[in-house]
Amino acid sequence: MKTTPFTEKHIALGAKMHEFAGYNMPIEYSGIIDEHLTVCNAVGVFDVSHMGEFWVKGPHALEFLQQVTSNNVAVLTPGKIQYTCFPNETGGIVDDLLVYAYEPEKYMLVVNAANIDKDWNWCVSHNQVGAELENASDNIAQLAVQGPKVVDALQKLTSVNLSEIPYYTFRVGEFAGVPNVIISNTGYTGAGGFELYFYPQDAMKIWDAIFEAGEEFGIKPAGLGARDTLRLEMGFCLYGNDIDDTTSPLEAGLGWITKFVEGKNFTNRAALEQQKAEGVSRKLVGFEMIDRGIPRHGYALTDAEGRTIGHVTSGTMSPIRKIGIGMGYVETAFAKPGTEIYLDNRGRKLKAQVVKPPFRK
């Protein structure tokens, strides 16, 4: 298994480790619920160094990104970030990703860990315009420091004014004595906070400084288990569960990142435009349980008569709400919030209701 610069630290701290995307990653430390609540109420730290980072540079960088991504990269100015996806040629999604506008003619793409090789091959094979591409995934470490007390904790470590980094923007500056750290605000938890990108050789210096600065605020390390429950309470998609090679961005509710603007001829644009005009036959929805039960990936969703209308893509017991919550694809007729649907829990029909995320109240 691959390691991150923090792997030995996770093991020393007693984390429960497991393989994820080829990496030996911490799933939980003090427990998923405890870590989830720590992030919602204080400060939690996630090692996300397994994520992939690609640089796209040169005079053809923008042209390349306009061809391979669904969102309109032309609107980005340096310091701005955009959520987007790589559409494939068959109506699905290669991956969802972030585009960082670093400077004119220089962008950083942040891709899912499980898709680094797939995405890199996709970018290289679709680079018809001569953009400069660099896979920097092994040379960039990343921590996501999340929670309502993050600004108070981390401001001690940098002269960059953290309160002036709005959602989906970033700054580059000195952090914990380390120069050129990318400090971004894109959070996958809904609790606020920042992602820090830096060279692996600076990893432990930054880790130790963060935990010292956050001690008075009840800082704790958190694993991928809580990262999943936190993103699910917000209704954020997870690639491989809620979106994949077979799901269209329009079916997944990602029409807002699919921009049919003039001159942007991205992969499979014509087919997606046709789908937008005709409407989709299924939609990704959020739902919460009325009956007691926990939805799980792959469970069938049915109507009142027991006819299958879709399936669960993600589900859990909400640590905040203490009810079962989930996401799944259903026939479009059942996608309206307030619609009653049923979860087939191994033959038991459990009532649920379609709701518009976030689930966290």
C-alpha cells in the first residue's frame, strides 16, 4: 500500500487503518461519531494527502480545460476555485474535481485519489491543444482542517488573513514558518475550515504546529469514516458512490457545473445538451428515513406498491439528526421533495421521504 507523509503518525496515534484508493489511510481515531461532532463543534484534521494534483500550464491551458471540463473555466481569476467534472464520451463522469486558478496560464486540478491514474491518462489522451501537463500528486501533501473554530486556531500560524478567504477561493503564503503553502476554502464537511497544500518534507512541521495551535479549541485528528458522514449530511457527492462513469452530471443534479456557453465544446456536449432539453429519466435525490432504519449503498428504493424505482448510492445514520439519511437515484416522477418512497431493507419495506439536502439542520 502507498503511504502519505502522515501514515506513521496515524499508526502511532492508534488510528484504525485500512486500504483506500491504494493508500494505507486512517478510517477512525476516537470513533466516527466523536470525530464527526468534533468537526461540527470545534476542529478536526483530516489527512487528504492521497488526493491527486495536476498542474496545467502554458498558453493553451485554458483552451484545454474548456475542452475537458464541464464548467466554464474562463470566468476564473487568480485565487478563485471551481467545482467541475470531466464528462466522458458516453454520458457519464470520468471524475469530479476542483480547478484552482493559480495565475494566468497556470491551473491546479485536484482529483480523487482513486482516480489519479485514470484522470491523468484521460487528460493526456485528450490534450489535443498542447497544454503543459504535470502530475504532481506524489509531491504535494494536503491536510483539511475543518470546523467552526479553525480560524481562531490557525490564524496564530500565518499572517495571511484567514477571514478574508471566502468560500471557493485560496491564498498562497507562509504558514507555520513554511513558505508557499496553498490555503484554500472549499470544505467537504459543511463545517467551515481550510485545506492546506505543501511539500511532503514540511508535513510533520505543519502537523505539529496545527495541533499545538488547536489544543485550546479541542482539536482532534479525524479519519475517512467521519469525512464520509460529514459530506453525506451536506448532500455532497462521492465519486464511485453517487456519481460514476454511468451517471450524467444532469441526472446527478450537477447541471449548475455544466455550462453550455458559446465556444466551450467540452466532451459529449451535444448529447448532454440534448438530455437537458428532453429531461432525464432519473435523478439523484436526498432522502431521510421516517421508519427506523439505515440506508446502505445498493439497497433498492421502491414505491408504495413495492415496485423498484431506484437504488441507494450513499447512506448512514446521521450523527447530528440521529435518523437514517441517504442519497440515491429514483425515477424522475419520485424526485420531488416531500415524496414518500420506501427502502427495501433485506425484504423489510421502510418508509422514507425525499428531501433537499443538506440534512444537517
